[in-house]
Amino acid sequence: MGWPAPTLKILRHPSSEVHLTPSEEAWVVNAMYVTSFLSPLPSGVLMDTIGRKTTMVVLCLFPIISWILIFYQQTGLMLLIARAFAGVFVGGVQMLSPVYAGEIAEPRVRGIAGALIMVHGFAGAISVYIIGPYVSIRTMAVIGGAFPIIFLLLFTLCPESPYYYIMRGRQKSAEEALTWLRGGAPVKQELDIIQTAIEKETQSGKGYFTNMLSLVTVPGNRKAFFIVEVMNFMQRFSGLSCLTVFSTIVLPERVGPVTSDHGTLLMGVCCLLASLGCIALIDKVGRKPLLYFSSIGIFFSMLPTAFWYYLDRETSTDVTEVNWIPYAGFLSFAATLSLGLGTIAPAYKGEMFPSDLKGQACALTSIIVGIASALGTALFPVLTKRTVRSRRLIDEYISAPKNVREVVPHIIMFVLKFNAVEKQLAAAFVGWPAPTLRFLREPESEVHLTPTEEVWVVSALYVTTFLSPLPCGSLMDKLGRRGTMLTLCIFPIISWVLIYFAQTGSTYLIARFVAGVWCGGSPALMNGYAGAIFIYIIGPYVSIPTMAVIGGAFPVIYFLLFSLCPESPYFYILRGRHDAAGGALAWLRAGAPIKSELAIIRASIERETQYKRSYLTKLLSFVTAPHNRRAFFMVGVMNFMQKFCGLSCLTVFSTVILPEQIGPLTPDHCTLILGITWLLASIGCIALIDKVGRKPLLYLSSIGISLSMLPTAAWYYFDRETATDVTEVNWVPFAGFLGFAVTLSLGLGTIAPAYKGEMFPSNLKGQASALTSMIICVAATISTALFPILTSSVGLYANFLLFALTGPVNFIFTYYCVIETKGKTLQMIQAELNGETLEKI
């Protein structure tokens, strides 16, 4: 709701990409109230059909979509649509939150719980007022988009309303929910009171719209409805909606050191503090005394403010000496409104109606609130006879102190590099089946999969991973690396949402298909062990829906961080945007000299792109050009072997093939230790790769894979194919898995993805990444599909013999085909592939 206050200033600035007419501004402001007028009734129906909690979770999709549209806005129409989406959420939540708060709170704190709704509203507006003037609209969209995600993560941990459960005849669920809400205290007496009240309220068995009519036909309901509607209408029409939106552009430019942005922020802080004061007083003083105080305060705040604007705008009187009056009037209004009407009106909505009418009553009240807000904000520019002055836009980055400009890029890039969020996100999807298959095989699982369905659910990820790289590679060279990655973020979010709501194996299958689009399109199917470890840590101890909620945070974190980074300077130079390339490189180097580095990049790209070729022609060059063919063969085989050597299978099936107990360790513990070993060994590889070189580590890895898989194969042969008792040495497969994890990650597992980034010129990296990602998913699909086939037709041991065989194959390939890149620049590597020699620098 507070978003327009700083945004209208930005849109009115001459440098803005989007310019709105006064009429369009009014529409953008009011669009939210139009859909907030339309959404309460269907939300009320949903609330009584699928529950309070589920309805709120579903509504969370709308603000996420709204912030995404704002981020990509190019026209006023997109802002209008974004605000319309936001209104669906606002209308639904205004209807639903008082109901939920009133139903879960104890009677002694119900007033406080209801009042807190407005407190949080003011806190949200303050956050926009604090950061809005100092960041761009897109950055504000990224930050604002975090709010519904945080809410979703927290709210999914809360129970459904016990009132709803009792209305649906689910007494046991109601008791569990109420026990959770009361912190384990006895709830039988309270539950009986709730049940008695609901039975009395619902004995007539009226329909939804019949109940709605009873708000007018039944005297008691009519009185409650009249009280609540008038209060909520006056709360919005009193000026709250208008001052929330227009304060930054109607306040005087400056009062001493205080600007209009500061004034808006102070007003928001006053609203928050006064609403907290209302919470402290509401159950001590009572509602009506606070409402009396609020009414008087609004009048005496707005009267001198109106007089000042009359003298300033309609006469020639110089009132600059007292230009603090509107600031004082706005602050006084904020304090007195929030201490009474602003906070109490929403609370009354949750108290005045019986449980079977709360949905309808709150829906109609939200409609009234939308009408009042729309009328207030629409009348404001109509009644205003002069256009308000435009003021200077403060650039959030250029005007920042130098030390901030230098530190911010380092912080963001450190987090992105250290966490490699996109890799951990893909690794989370790759590792997801390990704990999940155990859940799905439990007798009490709601979804049961056949062995064939299990293989499909595991392999589905790799199918779309195979299909998506080529179109994503084409997009990468058109939209840019950054734009493509941000666009792809929608797919893992959709995937986790599908997993959360999954009731059948088909839904899991679709979710994995959708996730594969991200894994194939991002550089992420490589080496993200931390994401898999995270799944191994929490997967065995939470439900599949809870895992989906937690996993869904990964793409959001990635989006928030990566959206703050610039586009690749290579892409800018490829597009002839040299100034933009310089700006991006300066950001990435945090102000360090970049002239020589930029010249090297430009010379290299000019050489690579001297012959303009189409995307498909570039693909063909991996076969027709000898140096590209050599690089592609090298990278393709290495990445195929990395997945085919057992990495994909052990990531997925370890929890269901390891012995049930190895001393104090269960398969879940072993899988977690395995993931940690992968991570630590890959960190060791990072420390050694530029000291020892790539090829020695690849040799070590090849030998280690064979030596770890051979005894593992022997143990499984004796355990599954003979009568030999090997339980005394059931630690052997786990030791083999650990040996495999260490040696793979010290070499092939970590180095193969790194080679992909080193071996190709800039103008072919998109195509190379696409083809390599396809090879990776082919290897992963074949490996995971062969695993159950070999297990059933030959024996489990045959898989490990096959993995052991990849060791000597990879050793021979590394010796004859792989070139050492230690200490070489990208230009030197390209020269070596071309049969040339450059001096090391």
C-alpha cells in the first residue's frame, strides 16, 4: 500500500524509463483497490471450503507475481497489472487475517491480536518509506518480493484454525491445533466452549449467500455489520489511504534538515508506534475512549493543515516560515488515527460476528475498505487544483558513499560465490529423492510409487534438463546471462509448489520435469554439494510438504542476491555496449582500475566474433573446427564420466541400498556424512587445483574410484548373491562410498565443471554450456535408469563393477586427451587448442 509514495517521485523524474500521465497515476494507485474490492467474496468462500490457512497460502502467489511484474515493468500498463494482482492479496488478507487472528487468540489477548494486523501494515509501509527513496523501482521489487516469501515460510509452520476443524467435524485435528497454539496447556474446556458455540451458530445449516443475507435480515447481525462497516469505511476515507500514497509529493520540499521523504518515513514510524500504544491500552482503557480520542485528533490535525495549503496554493501569502505545519499535521494525524480508529477498526472485524458468518462479514468489510480507499485516492487528484512539484530523484548507488560502493559488490559476490546458490538449488533437486524415496516407501505414506514410477520420478529431472539447454543458451546470448538466469527462477519455485501440494505420483513427476528446466538452463547441475547436504540434513526429519517450503526458499534467495549483480561485461561487449561493460566491470572489481582488463576482453571478443555466425552455425563449429572439436570432446567426455561413474546413483539411492544399521549410523546418517565428505573434498580440490594442477588430481580421482567401488561390489555380491554372512563387515559399502566421495570430489567431480568454463571462447560459451548440460543429463539419466535394471537382472553388485570400470577409462582419457590449464589465461588455452603458444603471464 505504501509503494506509490516513493515510486511516484521516481516515475515523475525526467530520467525515468516509464512516464505516467496524471490519469495513469491515479489508475496505478487505484488498481489495487479495484481488485481488493473483487477478491474478498471468493476468498471468503475458499476460507470456509479449504480452510483459513490454505487460503492464505494460495493468496501468497499474488504478491509474488505482482513484485515480479514490477521488476520487469516497461510500461504503465505493467504497473497497472502488477497493482491489480497485489489487490487480490490485499482484499483477501484484509478479509481473512482478522478471522484467523480472532479464532486462534485467547479471549484475553484477542483485542491485541486483532490490533496487531494494522501494526504489521504500518511496519510494511515504513519499510517502503525507509528504502524506497534510495533504491530503484526494480531493487524495491526484489526487496518487496521477499516479504510474501518470508510470510509463506513462517505461516506454513502454523496450524489451521481449530474453529475450521470443528466446523468440518475434525475434532481430533482441532484439539491438536489448539494444543499447539496454547503451548501444550490443557485445552479441553476451551475446545468444548468453541464446539458448543459453533453448534449453536451452525444448527440452521444455511448456505454461504443465505448467511450473507442474514447480516442484513437478523437484527443482531445487522447492528454488528453496520458498526464494523462504518468504522472501516471511515478509517480509510479519513485520509489514511491518501497520505500513505501521496505524502512524498504534497509535503513541502524541506523543513530544516527534514525532506519530504523523511517526513513520510516519520509519519510511518508515528503510525507504528501509536498502533503499538493502542495495543497496550486497548484492553485497559477500552475501545470507545480511544475512538473518541482518535476522532478529535483527526479533526484538529487536518484543520490547520488544510488552512496552510489554502494559503500556500490559493493565495499569494508567503507561508514558507511556517512550512512545518503540514508536517506537524500529518504526524499528529498519524499518531491519533493509529491510537484509535486506524488500529481498532480491523480488530472489531474479528470480534463482532459468529464463526459461521465471519467469512461473509469480513469479505463484505474488505469490499467496503476497497471502496473507501478507491474513493479517497481517486478524489484526491480531482480535488487538487494544481499539480504538485516534482523533486529530484536520489540515485541509490551513485550517490552512496564511496566506501559503500566499494563494499557492497564484494559482499554480494562473496555470498554468491561462497554459496553458489544456483548450484545448491539444483543439488537440492538432485538430492531430493534420497530421503523422499524412504518416505514414499513407508506404509503410512499417502502416495505410493511402483519401482517403475520411482525411476521415472528420479529421471524426470534429467529429461527436461536435456531439452532446456539449447533454447536457454540461445536466450543467454539474446537476453543476457543475468536476464536469462532471473527468468529461469520461476521454474524451481513452481516445482516446489507442486511438491508441496502433491497427492499423486504424477504431480511429483511434473514437479521434477519443471525443476529440470532450471537445472538444464542454469549452470547448476554441476557441483553443488551444499544443497544436497542441506536436503540430507533435514529431509529425514520433516514431511515432504515442509521440505518443499524450505526448499522453495533457495530460488528466492538466489533471485534476491543475483538481481543485485550486473550483467556480464563479456555480454555487453558482444552487444557493443562498451560503457555498460565498463560500468559492470567496475562494479565487479569494486572500483579497482579496469582499463587494461577491459581492453583485453574487448580484443579477445573482437577476434572471436570477426565472423558473425548464427546460433546453429556456432553449434556446428564444435564438429567442423578442429580446436573447438578437441575442446568439446574433452569437456563432453569428462562431464559424461563425472555423472556416469556413480555420482548420480549414489546421490539418489544411497539411503535405500546401504545396510539398515552400521553401528550407531542409519542410512540417513551415512548419506549425510557422504554429502559432507563430497563438500569437504571439493573444497580441498579448490585449494589444490592451481597448485598441483588439474591432471594429477584427475589421475588420483580415477584410481580412487576403482579402488573404492571394487570392494563395495564384492560386498554386495556376497551379501545378495551368496549365502555368505557379511554382517560383521557391513561397514564395507559405507567405507567404499566415502572413498568414492573423497576421490571423486578431489578430482573429476569438481574439475569437470571447471573445464567447461575454461575451454571455449566467449562467443561459443552459450552453445558449449548447452551441449555439455545435455551430455550431463544423458549420463545421469542412463546411470539412474540402468541402476534398477542391473539390480533386478544381474544384481546390485553389477552397478558397482560398472562404476569401478569408469576409473581406468577416465585415467587413459586424461593421459592422452586432456590438456593442463594450470596457470593459463583463457586466451592462452584458446591458443593451445589452436596449436599456438603464448607466454604465461
